[in-house]
Amino acid sequence: MKPARVHVRLLRALLLVLVVAVAPPVRADLPSELTRVLSRHKLPHDAVSLVVQAVDEPTPRLALNVDVPRNPASTIKLVTTWSALDLLGPTHTWTTRLYALGPIKDGVLDGDLLIEGGGDPYLLLEEFWAMLGELRRAGVRDIRGRLLVDQSRFATDETDAGAFDGSPFRLYNTLPSALMVNFQSVAFNFDPDAARGRVNITTVPELPNLVIDNQIRLTKGECRGNAPRITMQQAAPDAPDHIVFGGEMPYTCHGYRLARSVMTPASYAYGVFKSLWSQWGGSIEGGFALATRPRGKTPLVTWPSRHLGEVIRPLNKWSNNLMTRMLLYSLADSRYPAPVTRQQGATLVREHLAARGLDTSALIIDNGSGLSRDARVTASFMTALLKLAWREPTMPEFLASLAIVGKDGTMRKRFRRGSEAGRMHLKTGSLDNVAAIAGYVHAPGGRTFVVSLMVNYRGANWGAGRELQDALLAWTFRQQ
């Protein structure tokens, strides 16, 4: 054998020894604390995928079924939000514009006012109120026409808010729109009025175009349980602005609040506009209608949103489905001409992640929020994504968007009294028969670990999945 070949083989052998010494071996067997949870809840190993890997190590410390595509529930929000950070940048903003479609004289707009939605996923009441203040400072007080709503930037293909689980009024089911005000959310307040023998209903915000038919009966007896037996339905399929409440409420109850999504995006925006505009001393004579912005028209008010880096914090920490779904449309809007579709957004994300070196062959994004039975990822993909995110300049913004264990978001009540509190940044996910978690664990020794766990099995979301998550997180936290 030639000396050169001997040296090459010796060098390769030495490198192999060094790699083995630096990188702890993958554990094929699970730690006892995890196997006890699996056994107690009769969860089969093949229903679980998990990875634990230090961000500075080439191989996992723990791995199981890493290439099996599974439903990730809301942990897929990590895919959507990181892709947005990487493609759009943390300082990206959305713009809502107001157009005067008529002359303005002495504070009177003789014509319609058009509001053009730019896809802002975080246009809260206070933001909308401040925007109307700019309209007032632009010289408008009284509007002699209508409010025209332009939501044409997004070509939304979903029309049934209850399609996922039959609960169309639940906030997590609200469908996206290019103009979305305050998540289309209404807080209904129910207060017993024994003197008048009725239950009073008020709303936040006040919506002058929302009709409430109050058929709730005030009854005697104790106030039991967390919620009175109140029913809610739409008066008719074609009457989204007419809500009927029924059921009963004991007069001994001290009030009850129910947050729900009602109306349509356009009618809700009009109701909020009319209510808040009056606070600025303004008036509007007409109703509302859908329209598109006339070409060549200069906006009277241009209102920028908060930065993307700030917007994804409430999105991920509190797992806001609507914001994520709108973000997927916004990604499409960054490349394709309007009106854009969610399919275009999903295609862009897959192409971008593949270009960044990730294996997207098993990735199914659907609406990007995880409120889906079709979404799929693998634990190996999620691990690769989190490791990539850790190395990128946008890591601080991404990390800050995740729930802090024992402190805030969906992880605020877990590990509150342990040494783990404040030392994990995680995203949770839960659907019927799905429990998932992914993110970063900062061990006391100074090493940070990526964790990804998905359980797809009947009843996984009813305790078993969370118990397995906590066992895995605690195990990871003890690693050196």
C-alpha cells in the first residue's frame, strides 16, 4: 500500500473518532420517564415523533420516527412565521389606505369614503381609532356618502367559518380578509337585571349595525358552573348582522362575557368605523358597500401597521389562527399580483424553504395556521427549521415570538414553580387527537436544545400529550 493512501485512511479514521467523541450518539431507546407516560396512557411508539438536538451538535440526543409525516397542529405556525421573517424581513409593514371619492369643503366630504385593506393582521381598535384621527386631521368631519370597503387584495376561497368543526362564531375559526379589523371580535357582556326581570346585553366594541335579539330568560336559583346556559345563533343564513341569544341565566350570577366573531369583515368594519368616527366628532350618512379603489386615485390617509417582528409575538405566543392565515396571503402578496390566494402563499413558502436547504417533500402547509386536518410535517424537518432559524440574523425576533415557559402565552401555566420557568421558548399545538410542541430549551449548563414532539393518536390532546411533552422538556432541561 502506498504511504499517501495510508495517511489518507489514518486521517479519515481520526476524523471519525473525533466526530463520535464530540457528538453524543442518538438514543434508540426512550428515557424511562417517557416510556412510563406512554405505558400509562397506552400510547404506541409509532404514534409519536420526537427529536432533541443541541443547536451546536450534528446529531440528535434523542430521536424517534423522525421522518414520519404527522399533523403538527399549531406548531406549523413556526413554518409560516419564520418564512415571513426570512422573506419579508422583521421591519415589514402593511398599509391601510383611505380615499375621499368626492370633494371636501368646510369639513364635509360630498361623496363616499373608501377604505382599502392591505392585509394588516393586527389592525386593532386602538389602531383603527388612531387612523380615523388622521382622517379627521386631513379635514374630514361629515361624510355625505357611504363607506366603501375594498378587500380585493386577497382572493379568499373559504366561505364557511364553521367548516372545520361546526363552530362558526368561535374566534379561532374567523376567516381571513384583506381588511380585518380587531379580528372581527365582539365581546358580549351579559348582566342580570333583577329589578327589570331581564338579562342586559352590551358589546365591546359598540356596533350600531349589529342587531341583537335577546330571548334569554332570567331565572331563580344558584349560579352554577363557569358559564350560564346561553345559546347563540344567526337569525337567518343571509342575516350575519342579526344575532339571537336564548337560554337562561340565574339572577344570582355576577355577569358573564362571551367573545365571538360575528358579522362579515365589511359590515364589522363599517360598524366600528361609525362608532369610532363619532368619537372624533364625525358623522356618516350612508351605509356600506364592497368596492375597489379607482385607479390613479391618491389616498387621503396612509396608515402603516406595526412591524412584522412585533406582530408575530401575539401571533405565536397566543397561537392566533387568523393572523397566521392572513400572513400566508401576505407572503403571496409579496410575489404575485393581486388578488392573491393562500395556495400561492403555500407554494412560495415551500419553494423558499427548499431553496434554504430544507427537505420539504413531506410538508403540507394548507392554511398555514395548523387549524387543519391536512397539514403535515416531520420531526426532522421541524428540527432543521429551528436549527436554521437559530443561526439567522432574525433569530432574536423569532425567539421573542415564542411562549416563555411559566411566564406568558400558551406556556404561562407550565413549570411555573420549577427551575425550568423562563428557560424555554416554545410553540404549542393541539387539535382533536393531536398534541405537539416545538422550540428551544435553554439548559442550565449553557447549552440550547431544539425540541420537536408530535403525537397523533386518539385522545392525545386530552392530557396524555401534555404529560409526554412535560416529561420530554424536563428530560431535555437536565442535559449537559
